[in-house]
Amino acid sequence: MILAPATANTGPVVQSLTLVSTLNNLPVSGYDPILPGAALNLSALPSGLTIKANVSGTNSILFSLDGATHLDPQGPPLSLCGDNDAAQTYKACSNLTIGTHTLTAIPYSSTNGTGSAGDTYTLQFNVTSQASGNPPARALYAVNQEASVRGSISVYDIDAGHKLFKTIATVSGVGEVRGVAANAMTGKLYVSYNQSNTGAGYVYSLDLKTDTILWNRAIPPDVDRLAVSPDGKTLYVPTGEYTNCNFINVLDAATGDLIRTVQLSNHSHDAQYPLSGPLFQITHATDGSGQYMYIMDPTTYAVSSVGPYLGVLGPFAVDSKSHYVVNNINGVWGMQVANLSTNQIVTAMIPNPPEGNPGLLHGIGWTPDQTEVWMNGNDTYVYVWDMLNPMAPVFKQTLTLPSSSSHPHWLTFDIKGDYGYVSPGKNSASATQIFMVSTHTSAGLIGSSEDLLEIDFDLNGNITQVGDQYGIGRALGY
């Protein structure tokens, strides 16, 4: 309901509210203004939305969405989630979640919420996500990590500008999402996470045909980024970078039952099953064993290793034939590349790095054609390497993220290699950035997620192939 002033008011006034797309900074057709009781169907709207106020005599506004306040200190524009007054551009909201919302706006005659206050403008509206028809041919499944929707899955239509197709409600009480994997043969998706109230490690299984949870089980002692076998029958679940256990759990993917454990090093972190296999595993152990890449035979469970590297290993990505692996390394302003046949390891440093220890640059991946490797900085940059000779990488370009972005923490690509997805840190409310791989230019935003992968469907809604949360190589012909 809108509470409008009963008499003429020459002071600060909010006249109406408008839905704006942050992709082009223009009003969304049909929502200029937003009418009382309006339904915002996210499946039919562009990604990256905010709400601006249409005002007179107003220089700042105190917004309150469901009790959470935001002061836009000056304008125009004056918007719910922040903007750049000089450029007339907007920041996307992460709090326009599914459900009924009440938004209030108090206008002020001066900046920073000072001067005389006008009448409060109140608007109630509903946010839905109702998809129709078969799923998109190329769908991006992104496990949400922003607090209000954490653990749910947003499904985006890749070929329709990453328009939101639907949001899948999953399980409650997700404190932190740890990883995602899927299998085309079984039509199942798996998410590892920590509970919000206990911190315990869990894995849930989702049926991609019906969007129903098949099982949701505690997996002690903890969980981390998991992997699934090519036949979809086995899950490989690390016991967590924060635990001192020296093994990973091998689970029956149909039930979550424990098959066995496999001993590696302590603090097991990321598990990856690239196109040519086998299972690759890193750990965050600080006793020296974390400076090796572990490789497990999925039939015999025998474990071998590659290393030592210069420091503890971070995120990594294996090429399509399991010839080479690229790694983030703690303390290295760049990356290391290992030849998995010869155990040779080379170091590629970014030009003119800042002074000091970089810590762990977090996020790395091959473009699917394997011509480039992208890696995150510990700032608002992504570094691109030419990989014509994998053992002699050539620095190619620095991509700059918007200044409003948090430091990148993960990256991956769609299957074809059209888009790169650069994600913020765990539990961040910042958006995930989309880049065009061919031009290295920004291509928009989706909701905050670093646990995302592509799933493709035919015209009958059957799964044809799945991608990976890791930036694995896919150039099988090289």
C-alpha cells in the first residue's frame, strides 16, 4: 500500500518507485513505476535489478526493505542499493529475494539524511520466480551464498543473457556452501555445505528432473569441494581444510552411505575429477605435505603425488587429457604449472607484482579451448595467461573488476567457453561477474555464487551434458 501525502507538499517528496536494470541503467518496462502489490517475476526479468526513487525537492533518502535500512546520502539518482551519481549508474541489489516485501522511503531536503523530512512512502510488492516450459538448452546452476537465500539454487538461461529462469528451494540452515558437482547419466546434483547452527558438514542430493531433495546427510568429520565419478555412482568428499584428518570420504552417490576412506594428507580441501580422470586432491596441510598434488586411482584407490611446489597448494585446474595442471600457490605472485608425466614444475609470475607476500591468490582455470589460463588476484584484478606452450606461459592481459566488487575468490567457465564467471568470497553479497571470453569484456552480473556449473538439456528436458565448478580444460583434440 502507498501512503501518499493528503495535501500538496512543497518539501521533499517521493512520488513513486521504479525498477531499474543495472545491465543498462534503464527502467524495466512495465515497472515504471512499480504499482502497489506488483509481482516481480525474476524468471521474466533481466539479472541485476535495483529500485530507484522518483522525487522532488529531495537530496537524500533513507530506504528500509523489510526493516533493513540503507541511506542514499545524495542524488539523483537515489536508489535502494547504491549508485554512482556522476555516471548515473546503479548497483544491483542482492536482497530482492523471493517472497513478500515492504519497502519504505523517507525523503530529506538535504544530503546525508539531514534537513526536513518528507512523508514516508510505503510500497508492498511480491518477488516470484515462476518458469514455464522446458529448462533452457544451456542452464547455469548457481548455488546462492548471499545470506537471505543461501543454499538455494538459481538457474540462469545462458543464451538469454543469463536471465533468471527459476530458483530452487533446497535445504534450510545452510551456513556456508562448500562445493557443487553434477552428473548427466544419473541426473543428480550434489552440494556440500556446513550447517549454520552447528557447523557440521553435510551433503545433499538433488534430482534435476523434479527439483526435489533425494537425501541430505551429515558427513563427518566435515566436507569441502566434492567431485563425482563419470558414471555418477561415487562421490569423493574431502574432510575439510579446517580439520586435521588425513583422509577423504568415498560415498555411494545414490544414498550418501560411506563406501570407504582413503588416506592422503591432513586438511584435505578440493577434489576434482577432470575429463580424463583420475581424481585429483589438494590439502592445506602446513607440515610440508600440503605442497604436493595428490592423484588417486578410482579403481584401486592407490595414491601418488606430484611435487613439491613452492608452497601450500590452492585452487587448481587440470587440462582435458590430464597432461598439465595449473595451481594457485600460497606466497606466489602468479601460478605454477606441472607436467603430470614428468613431474616438472614451472613458475609463472605476474609482471611488476606489488611488494609483500600475496598470501593465496584464489581462483584459477583454463578456458575450455585451453588457449588461456585465467587466475584471480587478491585485489580487483583477473590475470590472463597465453598457454600455447603450457610449460612456458606468457602473460597476456589484466582484467579489471568493478571497484564495487569484493576480492575475487573463484572462477570457472561455461562448457563452450563463451563466458567466464568470476565470483566473490564465501558468503559475500557481492554479485558474480560475467565476462565474454573472446573479448575479455564484462557481460553482466548474476547473484552471488562461487559454486556454479552448466547443465544442458534437449528439447524434451533430458540432460545432455554437465559442466564443472572448476575451470577444467576441454580441448580433447589438442
